[in-house]
Amino acid sequence: MRQAVMTKPGHIEINDVPFKFNLHSNEIVLQIKKIGVCGSDIHVYHGEHPATPYPVIQGHEYAGVVLSIGSNVKSVKVGQKATARPQLVCNQCNPCKRGHYNVCQNLRVQGFQAPGTAQDFFVVPEDRLIVLPDQFSFEQGAMVEPTAVGAHATNRTSKIEGKNVVVSGAGTIGNLVAQFAKVRGAKKVLITDVSNYRLEIAKECGIDGVLNVAETSFAQGVKDFFGDEGFQVGMEAAGVQPSLDVLIENVEKGGDVVIIGVFSENPKVNMYFLGEHELNVLGSMMYKHEDYEEAVDKIAKGQIRLEPLMSKHFDFKNFIDAYHYIDKQGEKSMKVFIDF
């Protein structure tokens, strides 16, 4: 089978390797059909991801077809579409024991600390598998993972319903976080970025308001949109210092700031605002199984719109070209797919 290996930052080798499997009774073989390229993948490509060694087989946003199942597998049949969570957890540490396996003390993520799905066939256990509706496209299936990030992040804050929300960063993750904030009943949602292209995509996805912080200051844009109500929840999805700064400085006292973005450099935190304004700064790490299930449900119901986010496709043999495209297009690329 074909396998794409990132041997070092900026370099991918396509290898032909044997695929032999002796399935355990609880395992499934997926034939991979689509992979989505994510912002974290780009960090790995540039050697800026803080927790990824090389060589690495990337691919954690994916969809495929069930090729074979173990003897005890009951939830899926051969030929069905499926995806799976990429988390490898120990089930022994305290976070795992209390059900917070997404922050397992020994967490490894396929595509980062363990081999991912940039290969024709991939084996997953049944407990991490998500069966996709027949009507799902493989692109939708590959986007369940980032949608689940939005599902989880918007549950990290204390009841988002009825609150005003600002999402900083209008890339794919920020867009999906903003969409899920609306699904959860946020009063008004404003999304910010420096790219008018990404902000136009946000409008297509039904986000209430958009703000280009390169053209209008964050504080003024928030005032214009929310008036005297301000905002009570800030969602940081850009992973850059200025994004964190403006959320902490402008969120309502006693409000929540949820950190979703991956920072290539550790940011400084304004501890004055954090302490004096009694803010809650919360981390959000990936998702749980129920977040995947909710993502599938909301996509199937049309409550989460994915089509405006789908930018471009690259054939597996041209894997590296997807990264070149993202580097060159920058702000004008959203979700890029690898086709098998």
C-alpha cells in the first residue's frame, strides 16, 4: 500500500509498503478515501508543532470505507462509511479514570505522536469508530474531526446559551466553533480575522457578525456589534499573541476565555486583567466520543455547514503540493483534502 511519511519538516516521502493484518476481534480495517489537512498539520510541516517527533505519518481528519471487521464487531458492516477518533489513551491514569481521556496523561494522537492515516489502509478499534450516514460525502466524513473540536470547545465554557460570543480566528476551526456557538444558543456571535476571504466564508456559514481587525480595532468592532452588552465568552482559535491579548483585555469581567489554537511560541498572559477581572481562562483539548457523535448529528441535520469551507483537492501522489498550496494561498485556503 502507499504511505506518506514526513521524514523531516518540509519533506514527504511516498513509499510502497506491505499491508498485512491479523485483526483482533474488536478491530476494523478502513480503506482511506479522504484526508483533511489541518492547521496543526501545517505546524508539523514547518517544524513548529511542540509535540511531534519525526518521522511521522500524518492524517487525523479522515473518512473511509469499512473493508474488513473482527469477529466481535457489531456496530458496523463491511462497505459502510466511517471515521474514527485518533486518540490513543492509557485508560489507567486519573484523567482517563474520571472519563477525561481526551487529556490522558499518556495521550498519543495518530498523525502526531503515532502513525496516522496517510496510507491506503488503516486499522482502528470499534470503540473509537464512528459510522457515517450513507448520504455523507467523504469530504463531510473527513470534516467530522474538526467539527467535533467545535462541539467540545463550546461545551468548555459555562453554558453558552444566551451569551454574546467572540471567536478570534476565522479559519476552519474558528468557523466551526462559531457555528457550534450558534447551535448552542449563543445570543450573538462575532468572528474576527485579518482575512476578508475567511470572513466572507463565515458569512456564508451563517455567522452573525464579522470583524477584520486589520481594518477596525478589536475594541471598536466589538462596541459596534454588541453595543453596551459587550461579550461574555471569548474563543481563541488563532494561536497568536495579539488574539489572546484582545480577548483577555475586552471580555466582560468574570467572563470566560477558551483556548483552542495551537501556539507555536508560548504567549504571555496579562495577569493583571486575569486577576483583577476574575476571568476564567480554559483550555480545550480535542474532543470525546460524544462530541464526534454530536458533530455527525448536526452535520446530518444541516445545522453545521461545511460546503463553504471546502477549498481544494490534491491527489495522494501530490501530497506535498497540498502544503505548498496552503503556504502560497495563506488566508485564501480553508479545508484542503488529500484524495486517495
